[in-house]
Amino acid sequence: MILNDRLYELFADKGQKIKVELLSLGLGYTAVTTSDGGIGISYTYFDNKTSCSLVRDYCDYEGKPALELLEKIKSTDPIARSMALALINALNYEKALLLPEDSKNEILFEEFNVHKGTKVAMVGYFRPIVQILEERGVTLEILDGFHGLGQKELLYEKLGNWADVLFLTSTSILNNTTEEILENVSENVKTVMLGPSTPMVREAFEHLLVHMLAGTVPVDKEKVLKAVRHGIGTRFIHRYSKKSFCLCYG
């Protein structure tokens, strides 16, 4: 996967110099802090819990060079990838903090001219955004396996000949479907990667049809870490974070 390789290469040098400070694998989200003061989060991705352990080939990454965990972005294990993506967001923390904020998604909807009649495809069910889209009167097609919504083949077809905008969850990075999904997107579709897992690194997506990154940057580190440990979700994490965005063109 080119995206995995790009994410690795962009942070490999820093990963040799920085150490993992703390790794918290929560039920909802995973958090990583680093020795340079960084913090990053990612969705904890697993399908089924069939034993008392979710981690294969356990390794204690705390206190070790970040590069050891960074390598797991190339793993086929989604739990390992969840930890690695949280690390990537931690290594990018200083730059992400400088990005502009879109706390109410106003810029997101303005940038893509989302209004009544706009045809929106969504991969990953974002309840607050769905509510706003429905209020705006858009036509919406959703694919989300966890919620049993939509059919992949139908959505892929609509990405090629129907949709105006695609909202793509960044958990697609964790199950290695980002590039597959975007291969089906017409060049006329405007695409945004969104969700707390989103790596706010435009260089990583230069080979893909992505127009905006919309992610979550923790501000109150201790409260975000507590939210992760307690297994609570996006709504609470957003209370202690900023919703940032980055345009991938222009």
C-alpha cells in the first residue's frame, strides 16, 4: 500500500530520534504520547474479541525508539496499525496544532458547497454530520459495515457516476481500504478524509484524490488520555481537542 509506505517514510527519521512515552490501547480509541511532548489518537480497530488478548506478538514499546512502533503501519494486524497510526499523529503533533480549526464543520460544508440537492457518499457513519446533512436536504448514500449500512458494490458505482462529495472515514487506513475506495472515485468528486484517526499530513495523500483532511488534535492531554482509558468516544474527546483541517490542493 503506497499510503502506508508514505506515512512510514515521512516519519522514519523523526522516529529514530523520538521515543514512545506512553501507549494506551483503549476500547474506543488508542493514544500514544512521545518524548518530545507529542500526543496522537487513533480508532482502536478490531472486529471480534475472541480471547483475553487483542495484541499479537506483544512488545512493550514504551521507552523505545518510535521507529519500532512506526513500522507497524505496514502490518496486516489492525490493532498494530491502530497503535502505529496514533503514533504518527503524535509525531505530527506540533505541526497539527498549527493548523486552522473548524469546530462546527462550517468550512467543511462551505468548501464543498454542500447544500440541498448535493449528492453525498459517506464511508463510515458519522452521526453528527449525518444530522447536519439531513437538515441541509442533501441526498445521502452511506456505507458502514459496523452499522450494517449500504452495499460496497453499489456505493463504488455511485462514486463513479453519481456522487458530488465523498466523506471517507480515516478508519479506512486501519483496514487498508482507503486506496481501494478512492480508486473508484470519479475525478469530479470532492473527497474529505475525516475522523479523529486522520493523519493531518497532506504529503501522505498526494497520490490520492483527497481534497481535505479533517481531524482531531488533542489540547488537554490528560483529559484526552483519561477519555481513552475509560473507553469513551469521539464526543467526549472533542471536548478536549480542536477539530482541525488541512486543504490538500492549492
